[in-house]
Amino acid sequence: MNIFVSGGTGFIGSEIVHRLLREPNPARITVGTRVPERHKEGDSRISWTRVDVRDSASLERATQGQEVVIHCVQFPNAPVENTRRGWTYVQVDGEGTLRMVEAAKKSGVRRFVYLSGAGAGRGRSEPCFRAKQMAEDAILKSGMEYVIFRPSWIYGPGDRSMNRFARMARFLPFLPVIGDGSTRVQPVFVRDVAEAVARSVTSAKATNQLFELGGPEELTMDEIMKTVLRVLGKRRFLLHHPTGLMKLAAQFLKFLPGPPLTPGAVDFLTMENPVDSTAAVEALDLKLSNLEAGLGNYMGRAKLTT
């Protein structure tokens, strides 16, 4: 089988590629990236090709001869958008996926697997949800077989969020939390997501299905931070920052060359988007890790990713 993984060098995509290579009869995998010259792994089953979701021609070249497309592109520094560079939800997740779907159709791709997001499909007007809805609509109308996942907050080695808190726990006497800490989330381990995606490639039960995917626990942000500290063996107090104040600060931070925060990112980080993983667990026979087990898998006491 020939599989094309767009975004296959990113945090989520790279885990999916590694999981696919552990299949009993591994596929031939083409990884799409904006900078293929940076990736020279020796596995002969992987090839690298230059693609950009803003360039239809590159997508058409990359999908030629592929049977399955796994689309998990994220823009750099997500969820913090950078309009000057075109790194926004609408331009990358929305319009970029539309181009990928069209390229896949032209190339005769049989199955399209898409990593959407929790909260999509509920008619919300925020850019992240509008973009995901654009993408999902295009896939549903494409005529290809599809599997769509709507994952909650994905964490794991190399993520930009959970590991950021872990690093701060090492150097600061406190952990910052936006809001009052009561926002409820269902963090899902990236290796569990990769497992779900890998199984969905050939699963008859997954054909033309839309799955929500989250961890087995619904936790508040305070509970998540306390779990991080417990896994690291650290004691820190939680410092809560009012959401309104953070959005005000973000109004100024967004003008920096590489903004660490924007008002939209503050909204994204404080949203509650409950998911129900029951259908995914049953169809794909998944075992989902709780947060403490997932963090302990790669973080451990005082072991921090960089």
C-alpha cells in the first residue's frame, strides 16, 4: 500500500509515520513537508517530497500513485496565528485541506484520513471551527472513502503546550494558568492518536466514519497542571491569570514578529469542547491512556523534552 502523510514531520504526523512503520506489512510512505532536505532518515520505506498546502501543483505531484492520504498539517506555532506569513486556520486548515482534497481526487486516492478537531461541526463561528468545517465538508463531498477524527488536546513528546508547562515547572516557582483553572479538557496521548489513525487506514468499521477522540478522563486545567507536577516530582503553586487581562495583553503581543499569544489563541486555550470516544474505541479496539500514564511514558520524574 502507498500512503501519503501530509504534515508527516510535525508533532502528530511524525508519530503516525513511526506507528505505520510498525505494521506487520508496512506501507510505502511518502511524507510531505515544506523542507524535505532536513529529513534524511535511512528507512527505505520512507520518501520525502516538498509540498505546501498553499500550492496545488505540489499536492498533485505528491499524491500521484497514492492509495491513502493522511492529512494532519498544522501551521507553525499553532494555535497562535500569524497572518503576515499566512499561517492561519482558514488558510492552512481550511483552504489548504480543500486543495489537498482536490489533488487527492485527481490522483485517484481511495481513502482520505483527516485530523480535524474537537468542537468542529457544531456551527461555531471562531476561525478554527470555520476552517475545520470547510475541510470536513470538502471531504464528505469528495466521493472518496474517508475517516475523520476530531481529537481533543493532543499531548506527547515534542508538543508545544504540555512540555512548555513542564519546562516552566523546572525553572519557575509557579505554573501560570489562563483563567480560573476550571476549564475542562480531555487530553489524549499522541501515541494513542497515532494508533487510531494507523488502524483506521484498513479498518472496514472506520470507513466513512467521523470519530471524536479524547483521553479517558475529563480534567480541569488545574487538575492537568497538578498531574504534570506529580509526574515530574515537583511542587509549585498555580498562578491564575484572568482571561480578560490575558486577551488584552495578547492584543499587543500579536504584533511581535513571532507572537507568543494572540486573542484568538487565548479563546482557543480556554474553550471547553467535550468529546465522546466510545465509537472510536469500539470500532478500532483502542485502549486510551490516562494523563498520568501518558506523561510518565515519556516525561518521567524530572525528565523534560526540549
